[in-house]
Amino acid sequence: MTDATTNLKLPPSGAPLPHSVCVLPFSPTAPEALSEAQKKVYLAPQLTLMWWKFKRHRLALASGIFLLVLYASILICEFLAPYDYQSRHVDFIRSPPQRVHLFHEGTFVGPFVYGRKYELDMNALRRTYTEDRTRVEPIRFFCRGDPYMFWGLIKGDRHLFCPAEGGTLFLLGTDRLGRDMLSRMIYGARISLTIGLIGITVSFTLGIIIGGLAGYYGGTFDLVVQRVIEIIQSLPHIPLWLALSAIMPPSWSPIAVYFTITLILGLMDWTGLARAVRSKLLSLRENDYVVAAQLMGASTPRIVFRHLVPGFMSHLIASATITIPTMILGETALSFLGLGLRPPITSWGVMLNEAQNINVVVLYPWLVFPVVPVIVVILAFNFLGDGLRDAADPY
Amino acid sequence: MRSLRLLLVFAAAFFAGPAHAGADLSLEAPILKEEVASRRLPPVEKRLPSEPRVINVAELGGQPGKNGGTLRFLMGDARDIRMASLYGYTRLVVFDTKGTLVPDILLSADVQEGRIFTFKLRPGHRWSDGQPFTAEDFRYWWEDVANNERLNPDGPPAQMLVAGEKPTFEVVDETTVRFTWNAPNPSFLPSLAAAQPAQIMMPAHYMKQFHKKYADPNRLASLVAQEHVKDWGALHDRKSRWYRPENPELPTLSPWRPRTTPPAELFVFERNPYFHRVDENGRQLPYIDTMTMSIGSSSLVPAKVGSGAADLAARYIRFEDYTFLKAGEQRNDYSVRLWERGEGSYASLVPNLNVSDPVWRALFRDVRVRRALSVGFDRHTVNQVIFFGLAHEGANTVLPDSPLYDPKLDQAWAKYDPDLANKLLDEAGLNRRDDDGIRLLPDGRRAEITIETAGDSTEESDILELVGYDWQKIGIKLFVRATQRDVLRRRVIGGNVMMSVWPGMDNATPAPDMDPSALAPMDSMQFQWPLWGQYQSTMGREGEKPDMPAVVELITLKNDWSHSTTTEERRRIWSRMLEINAEEVFSIGVVNRVKQPVVVSNRLRNVPIEGVYGFEPGAYFGIYMPDTFWFDDVAKAN
């Protein structure tokens, strides 16, 4: 401690202070020096922090993984489904689900199903199926089954699992034309899950652009946008869907109808988001860094999208995960009412539409099974959204 | 003079009263006993016409019953209360179960030279309000309604005209009227017996209060204001509507009279104490006192019926509901019977020959295309998958119950033959295909047919799905579009619908004497040729002039039928018209003779085990006379 400061002597009172500069190196973190482990935590980037926070929300994490798996599966649904979703089995109409067994008469066989005997009960006019305990039909894996066009491009006939040669494998039963319910649900997921993503893209693009500009500019533009949003929000949805689906030309292919429906869902849904974006922007635009950017001559889009939007990105992500289920439900509701998708396209909504009568509930309850994935997926999205919202503000 | 006679009738009734005060009430319906005893209602022999129509219930295969009970129906729409007019099936003349015309309200209908119709009424027949039913009711309709400028600006309805000429109407006496045309009018009697018949009389004593000619102008004006209608004509129309019985005050001749003014959830119909039919024991019909129609959602009808909420039900119940209903038989004390449906085809695919798309119009008018589409799908699969093999695979034509049935026509172009279909389509100029194997139209578009349905039947969409699989193999792509009944009608007439699904011939068990209008363009409701039908029904004012030779021949044949005098001649015309329809495949039948589940309470007697369920000629249950059905409460107690 023999440096300059120790030698410093105060001048007599009344005399000016001498100019002095500390020549020692200065470290602002010196008072609280961080260990390597501490550095990792305290200097972690925003995203890492969010991830840590998110990880602690177990349910959200599980939901997220579940959804990732589900979305990955729709890429390869041709491979996953044991049957083609259109292949009919005239001898197995409305066949109840087959149970998977492992042991046959005490010996281990591996996963197999028992064969089915089919009888026509002409008195009750009902097809009855009984298990034929003598016919053991082991499930085959990575096998050849119904041919398909993978993504409509590559010919293939490999399936993850298929019935034994000459046997059947209806794990969730069959519908009224003898089509495998499980395969139809796997293919249906492709439509039902993506309709949410496409819809959300449309509604987010519109919501962020319109809401962003309204919030940033304010004034007359904001006023007009707000009134338009009010009008759109006050339109009753179902009659509007009815009208829109009625004007869709019947000659359109089901794929075109599908895209139009996602578009309709997206066009109806952006208003809430636009409001949220606008109010966020109203508060953020008063910040000093915005003034600074303006003074430096940044253009409006740059200010909005480069400086302002990242400020509430976390909010956007959370609200997206909560909006996707609404879209899925929207499609299901539309198709349930018979306004949405039409055969031969299949979705969970289409399948539920086909299941809505007393006969199904009483006699063929397995046809209502597509309700389960709808519920599970929507719950998963809600948990995920919940977790993301918590994680979005990690401090 | 008339009023004097009326007075005399009343006087007679009054003075005859005391003699019956302590009389035998055993034949009286229990519900009416008190009213009769207290002389608020004349006794049954005074209420019946002097010559009532005697229904020999035992001879019909039933057993004579007793009065009482409530017959509950479930309906899907308030407009369905017209079922009361159908189930009652009371007409001037009616068809019996063998298809012959018998007088019902009339005592006799005498026809000379096919053009002079003399109708004799039953003396002493009364409307449900107790007023006499006489020739005056016919005269009022003909002179003051049919020929009234305000009520019928276009003159009398088409059934009353032969080659545009009106009949001469005369009142011969109090109970006899006569219509005379210059040429034969073979459709006159069948149209009176139809499920929705031509109306040629009205309760004059009641309707006169709404008629400008008879009513007190001040009172009429206040009535018009009170009912919020435009003028007296609209009021008269509204008050005289009987087919859909919305006016409980309108006197009726049916077995049950309406007691509820719409809008309502539950419509009640009470026995008509003046009904003109009796059973062999002299007991006045209907046996059942009250009929109720409960209005709810049509999709819930099967569920409600399955829980025992109806005593008799067939409407809104489909073949596929049978299994479910059968399961509830024990629990809810009903039984499910399988009747046969009476239409020519349960669902038929109807190509629109007047579609606005010129390419498809030309194709549909090519008989090879229609035939190819018909042989291009497998009816057997449809039958097996949807109807358990219980239906009959065939074209849209008459059923074996009809004397005009011909198995050759039934199977014409109805056998699955994809090779033939391919050959016919190739010949018709659809020989180019794209990569998916779908044929290309002459203008390069894909051969995609959109079939529109009324959208209320899953069976229809299943049939179409199966048809679609087979058509795909012959290079035709099928899309299904579900709309609503009324929307579909409008779109068909507008030429926007390429092909629709609709039940086949309404009356598939016709006799030669019945009108063959369904086989030729006659009105715009025929989905295969809406514009040609419109042209015919409007005498060429609207629509398009038919230009296909086969269709022109059908119209000529229909006109020949209208001028025919003998049954033999009519049989020949019918056969030829059926043959043309079968060969030209104007509508593509899928299956017919489909079973119709009929749910009958175990307490209800006299409902046939087997029957034909159809609108024409039977008015659904009407032809089996629900007025002879009765409740056996003893059976329930046991």
C-alpha cells in the first residue's frame, strides 16, 4: 500500500485541491468477484435463463416434449399407420378394438392379437365379433403393408407395425366402412395439428403488423384500426363460418377447402393479438432507447421490429401456444358442424362429425375415440403456454 | 230455404234429445259420455251420417277395439304437423291397401265416360263442429274460391282443367254434386285420393266469415287488421289451410281435429266426435281419443323413441337405428317392426340435364355417360355394407307390388360392370386420362363430379363414399357436398348442381290409373330436368323447351295418358314410360325396398306387422287407418 493515494496530503483549508488521477486499474466487479460457477449463472443469456426457468415447470416440459413427438410423427404418418386411411375392410365393419396380448396360454409370444370371428346377427341386425382364441396373430414390425406415396412423392409400403399375414390389427376398432380408426387418427393428426400452425401464422402476421403500426403511430390510424377490430370481434363466428363455407365453390378440391378454412380461422383470430401488441407498443415507444433510435434516423419498421418487438417476444410466444388450441378446436367445431373439411380428407373433427349420433354412443363407443387426442393436445398446448409464460420473465 | 232446413235439423236434434237421455251409452267413447249425458253433444247415432262408412276391422286382419288413450308421436319440425292430415288419411275417395279407389267421405263416386263425375255425399254427415257437410261446401269452393279472382288469380288449379278447360259444376241436390268435362279426366279421382290431395270443398259455413262476398265488411276489416295480413284474400288463405292444420277453428272431417295453435312444442289433436267411420260393432272411430305430436330436434328422435317416448314412430328413424332400438325393446315395452319403404330407390343419383356448365350438360345428356355411371359402381357392396344385404339392388323403377313391375327394367343398367363403364365413357369422348387416372373432359378439366345432398343422412354420405371408390376406378372423381334441403332445391333449379342425391320415385307401387307425372318433366322439383319441368308446369312461360327426343316422347306419352279412357291403354303408356326411363337412366337408382324400422308400443293394437312405408300412395301410416288402432291396457297390466 505504498501508492500515490497514501502520500496524498490535504491542502490547508481554503486552498484549491490538487488535480489527481488514480493510476490503478479499475474493475467494477472487484467488490463482488464471481467464481466460474457464479459467472455461468449471473451472466447467462436471456434464452438460457428462460430455458432454466422452463425446465423447472415439469408439466410444461413434458407437454413440450409430447407435442414435439407428435409434430414429428405427422411427418411420417404414412409409416406409422398400420393401414392406409382409406383402405376398407368389408368383413370388419364397426369392429371393436382388438386387445394386444403378450402371453398365449401361459407362453410368451410377444405382442399379438387374437383373430376375429365375424357373425351377422340378423335378429338385432348387428355385426358381432368374437375372439378366436386359437388364432394367434403376432404383430409384425417394420413390415410391408398397404402401399402409399410418402409425402405424395416417394412410393413405399413399409410400416412401423402391421397385422400378421392374412390377419387384422384394429387397435382402436374400425368405422362404419371398415376403416382402421387408429390409422385414420394418425392421418387426421396431420390436418388437425397443422391447421393450427398455418392459422397462427396468418393471424400473427396480421396481428403484429397491424397492431404494431397502430401502437407505434397512434392517432387516426390507431383509431380506425381499433374500430375495425371491434367490428370484427363483434361478428358472431358461427353464422360467419356458415356463410363463408356456403360461398366456397363445391368444385374446390378438399385441399383448397382446407387452406381456405385455415385462412378463415386466421383472419378471424388476429384481432386479440393486435390489441395486445398495440398496448405493449404504446408503453414501450415512450422509452428512451426509442427516442435514441429515432434521433439516429432509424426507419419506422426498423424501430418497431428491431427494437420494440423483441421487447415483448416472450409474450408473443406464450400467446401463440395458447392460440393454437383455439385453431384446432375451431377446425374440429367447423368439421363437426359439417362446414369444414370433407371426405376423403380426414381430420379429428371429420371423424367426430361422423360419430355424432345415438347409435355410436350406445353401440360403437370406440368411434368417439378421436375426442381423446383433441383433449390431450389442447391440454398439452395450454400447459406449454403456461410454462412459457412463466419462463418468459426469468428474473 | 237453406237456413230453414238447418233450423229443422237442429229442431229435430233438440226434440230427439230427451228420448235419448237415458239411452244406451255403451257405444259412446268414454271421453264423450259426460258431454252426451249432459246433452252438450248429441248421441253418437245422431252424430254419425245415416250411412256411415263401416270398416270391418277383423276382415282387415285386426281386432275390433275400444275407445280411449293417447297416441304419442315425435316430430322434428313444427311443419310436421301435416303428418296429422296424412295419418288421418280422410279423403273424398281413398286408396285401400290393394291400390283400389274406394269412396271414403263420399257415399259413392260415379264416373261416366271418364268425364262425368257424380259424387254422392253421406246424408247427415257433419263437420267436426257439428254443422252439416253438404253440396254447398263444394259449391262454395268452386264458385267462390276456385273461380274467385282474388283467391285464385290463375283460375282453378291444374287438376281441375282438361286441356285448359274448366268443368261444368252442378249441385244436383243437397247431397249430390257433379263435375262434367268435355274430355276424360283420368287423374281426377287419384288426385282426390293423393296423400296431398286436390281440395275441392271447404267448410262454407265457417269460411264465409272471411269471404268478401259474404262477410260483414266492418267485421272482415277488423279481422284483417287483427291477424296482420294484407287483405281478406290472405286471411281466407290462412284460415282455410287444412293440410298443415294450423287453424284449430277450421272444421274438419278427419278422425282427429287440431286443438293447438302454433307456435307450440306440443300439438294436441282430439277425436272428431262427428267422424264418419264405424267398426263392425257400430263403435265410432277413431278408437284413440287423443293424438299428440311433440316437436323436437329430428336428430334426437331415435334416442327418444328408444327410451319409449313415442307409441308409434317411423319418421326420422333410419335403418341404421334398428340395432339401437331393438336393444331397448324389453325395457321400454315396444317392438320394432321392419316395414318396406315404398320409394323407387332409397337414394338415387340424379344428373342434372339442365346444369349450367355446358360441357357437363352435354355429357349428362349423352345416354352412354349416364349408363356408364350407373354400371360403374357396385350396388352389392352398398347393400352389404349399409343394409346388411336386406335391400334390393336395382334401378329406380316400380316395385313388385305394382301391377306394372317388370324385372327386366329393375335390372336395366344396374349390374356392376367396370369394363362396360370404361368402354362407354371412352366412346363418349372421355378417353384421355391424367396421371392420377382421372379422365379429362373435352375442354381439359378433370372429370370431377360434385354430388350435392340434403345433408341430413349419414347413410346417403356412406353410399356416396362407396360409389366414389368405384367411380375412381373408372376415372371419375366424386366430391360430396352437403347443403340443406331448401338450399339444394334452389341450387338445382338455378342449374348450379351437377348431380344430386334424392329418393327415387315417390310412388313406386302405382296402378295404371295413377298419374305417371313422375316419369316425365312436369314440374321444377324434378332434379333431373328442373328447367324442362318448369317449362311444362308454366305452359312455356318459364324454363326451357325440352329438346331431347326421349324426353319429348315422355311428355307426349304423359299427355296421351291424360286423354286416355281405358285402363288397358293407360297400362301400355305406363309400360312405355317406365321402359324409356329405365333405358335412358335419367336417375341412377342404388337400392330400393330398404327396410323401415317402425316402432310400435306393445299396448297398441292393429298396427300391421309388415307394411309399406311411403308417401304415395299411402300417406305413410294413413292407408293402414290409424283410426282403427287402439290401446289394449289390459296387456300392460299383465
